[in-house]
Amino acid sequence: MLFGAALALLTACGGGGSSTTDMVGTQAALNVGAGSPETTRLADPAALKRSAALNTADLAAAEQQAQDAEASASFLDELQAGAIAAKRDYQSGAVARKALAMRIPVYRFSNSSTGAHFFTTSVSERDNVVNTLSPPFNLEGEAFSVASAYSPGLSPVHRFYNTQSGVHFYTISEAERANVVANFPQFSYEGVAYYASQVAGAGLIPFYRFYVPSKGFHFYTANEAEKNNIIATLAATYSFEGVGYYVLSSDWRAEKLPHSGVTSSQCYEPGTDTLVNCNATSVTDFNNQQDGHRANVNRMAYSLVNGRPLDTCVRDDVTGLIWEGKQASGTRAGSNTYTHLGNGLASDASGYVAAVNTANLCGFSDWRLPTRHELMNIVDNGRATTPKINTTWFPNTAASDHWSAEGDSTNNANAWVVRFEFAIAKIGARSNANAVRLVRGSAPSGPRYSHSTVAYSSDGANNVVNDAWTGLQWRRCEQGRVWSGSACTGTATTYSHEQALGHARAQSGWRLPNIKELDSLVDLSVSSGARIDSTAFPGAGSARFWASSPYVLQPFYTMNVDSGNGEVNGTVRSSIYAVRLVRANQ
């Protein structure tokens, strides 16, 4: 065989990364469940039960640490490797979202000869097994996902190789790891396999473990229905040991964009620009995936920062960012304005950032200007009054232009602003005096775009863009064009807004994006052509694109993004613009 060392990663119970196990271990792994001599030298079940109890105890302790951290001033980006985050960071999905840049799938195979399963994180190993060992090994697809490297709030999962049974054993518990090293000499420690969570939370699913005494191996599953079926039908031979740890859901498309703020009473029905209840039959028959239908998907939510007043700082519970609160008057009044020249003067945004950091506002000295996308994410598009922001959580907000961190890639004398009066984004001269609201926390980083295939009309393979920064999936081509496998061919079709909603309704599994989703695609670093990643979306046109979000101040207007200049604006619904669809189930 050509993949002896790689095949050692295959186990009847685990996955794996690299391994130094030789061919003897490989063959033992293949023989598990087939009555091989290796399966007769089993570890003491009682000792293994005690070992499993250590894992359970460590998970309980981690949960308590997460609860205790709720009262602390620690933040996710500041955690040391292996530290437990505050429970809110798990519950909000912040921990899972941070891990997206390191996400790797774990593939599962079933062995029709033995009834056992094995997992692998290696794509080359997966393909080798499919090509050379199928049957009896049948690929069942992605079982779950893990992080390939440390990410805040996650912990290392340790891997052992059982030299007697030829299988691998995994634990996230440091106590269990130490116990296995001390008391089970047949288990050879192979290091950290990947990273997972000791604490439950959004975007994380329990990874259950069973022990099979007659075979001498553990069985793992992240599938709730499979776990329940094994307990119901195989309890006599599969001893349930509970949750081993928590892994990333394979359905990783859990958006981290806050919702637009459009409410469930702000939807369109055909033939009118009046906004009505989204549950009306006339609305749902027309398009049941409008922005207002998704009002509860990542609804904008905020909380106090360790009890501090709102005019000092406030936390965005969806993104995890900490925003500066504005005062009614004084040095941090919301009505104060600054230039954006970078000269460090007190009248410039750069000088204001320095002053706030020197003052250690809310105990932090890493305040910065927000990106345009970050500013757009606190816009409340559902408000029928100005400023278009939640004034309960953001009191003293000026309705005027607010500076972002990004300059104009075509003219350095300009920079991007977000105007809270109209919920729009545009270019402004750096010499202008505009409002400033600071933020702290990490912007998205790491690999962003990947590609996959979803059956759609005449599209070829890899016709969908997966965005790891937002969790969204996009069709690579504008509507009217076809993905050939390497490029978008044909001419984009344009629609009025009502036509765009009707067209999107007819595309099963797809929908029109809301304004924050559409804005997230804008790449402000692009200086010519469409302001969008040209590798992910090759040949994209410099057109205006419709969003599903109404401009509620004047509902005969609807929000849109100009991909040519990057501006976000609202225009009359009878205008004719292009459409780019996003997956409906996100």
C-alpha cells in the first residue's frame, strides 16, 4: 500500500492529523472488530470508566469557570491559550466564529466488514481510502468540524494510539490525559490532534463517546440521532460515557453579522410600496424570505460592560465588539467633530483616539476608529426616525457623518463615512469635520473565501463562495450569468426591486441579501473595477445591486450597494439594478 503512515490515522473511533504509527499499527486498526489478537488484550473497563469520569469532571469545571468569568473584565481576544472564555462568548457564538479561520472538517467512513467507523481530518487520506479501500470503507461525508490551531476559548484535544487494539483515543481533559499516561502503558501519547471546546455554546455541538468493551475501543459521534439510537438499541454492548467535548458544527454557516434591524412588520407585498406585516398571505406568497422575515436571525443586541454607564462603553452581543459611548456634552460629546488628516492634533480623529486611549476609557487603551462595515453593523435600518441607531444603547448619537478607518483607495484625500441620518455609506474629504465613535476588538482575519458546489441551473462546479468571515454562501455570478467552472459568462439581468424579490422567490434555496450582508462583500481596498474580491467573484460587474432591506423612512426607496464605487444608498424601487443571491437557509 502507498499510504501506510497516513492510513494509521484511520481509526475505528477517532480522526487525526499526522501520525508516526507504522504499518503494524495500521493493519491493527483495520482489523478492529474482526477478532484479531490485538482486541483480546483489553484495558480494565472499570479503570476506563474512572478515566471517563475525569473528563466529565473537567467539563463541569470548565462550565463553572465560564460562568465565573461572566463577572470579570476579560475579553475573548485577550485570553491566553487554553483559557476558558466567559459563558456569554460561548452562548453568543463568538467562540465558534473566531474558530472559523482555523476550521477543518473531519471525515467519517464506515467499515462494512466490521461495523466500525473511523474519522480523518486529512483530505489526501480521505481520497486515498476512497480510491483504494472502498469497499469495505464507505465515505459518509463530513461528520463535524474542529479547529486546526488554537482559537480563543478552545482547548487542545489530545490523541493517544493504543498499541494493543490499533486504534486511537481522544480526550480534551488534562486530568484524563495525565491519568492515561500514568496508568495505561499501552496508550502511546501522540500530541495535540486539534482544538475543540470544553463548554457548550452556539455553533458548537456535543461530541459523544461510548466504550465498546468487547472490541476494546471507543466510539464517537457528533450526531444526536445516532447517539440516541445507539443508547436505545446497543446499550448492552456500547457503554455511554457522555459528552467528550464540543466540536464545531459542520453547518458552519452561522452568521455573525447583526441583523439589519428591519422588523417583522416591514415587508413588501406586490403592487405597492407600503410596508405591511411580514406574515400576511399576500407577502408570503410573493416572497417569504424578505429582510423582515429574518428579524430574529442575529437580532441586534447589546449589553453593559461590567456595569459601566452607557455614555462610556457598550458591548455588541452579536459581534463581541466594545463601542465607545458618547456624552451629551464635554470632550466625548456625540456632537463633537474632527478632521481625518492623521496629524495627531486634538481637532483630528487621530488625536481623539490618542486622548481616549490615554484616558484608559472603560479600562482599555486599544480604542480605534471602526471600519466602515463595523459602523454599518450598528445601523438600525428598521427605525422610522433619525438617527438610525438604537438610541437606548447609543444615546447622544449625532445623525451626521461618522468617520471610518478606511481611506478612499482612489484618492487618499478622502475617507469613508457612515451617515446615521440616512443609514448610508459614502466618501468624504478628510478635511471635513465629522463625528467619531471609537471601537475596540479584533476585525475579522484569516482566510476568508473558499468555494463549493450547489446545483443551480447550468452552473459548473465550485459555483458558490463560502465566506468564513460572515458565514454566508453566495452565488459567484450575478443573476443572468452562468458559472462555467472558471468564469461568469453571459450578461447580468437587471430588475426593479419588486421584480428582484419575485425572481429571488423563484430560485429555490436562495434569497435576496439584506443590506448588511450585501455591504459585507464590498472590498474598499480595490481601486478599479468592481469593489469585490476578484478571485472569489471573477469578472464581477460594476453595477448597483438590490438588497432586501427597505428604506423605512420612505418605503418607495430600497437599500442597495453600488459595486463600482462601494457606496451604500437608498433609491426608488422602480430603478433597474442587478441581483446577487445568498443561500436562503443562512
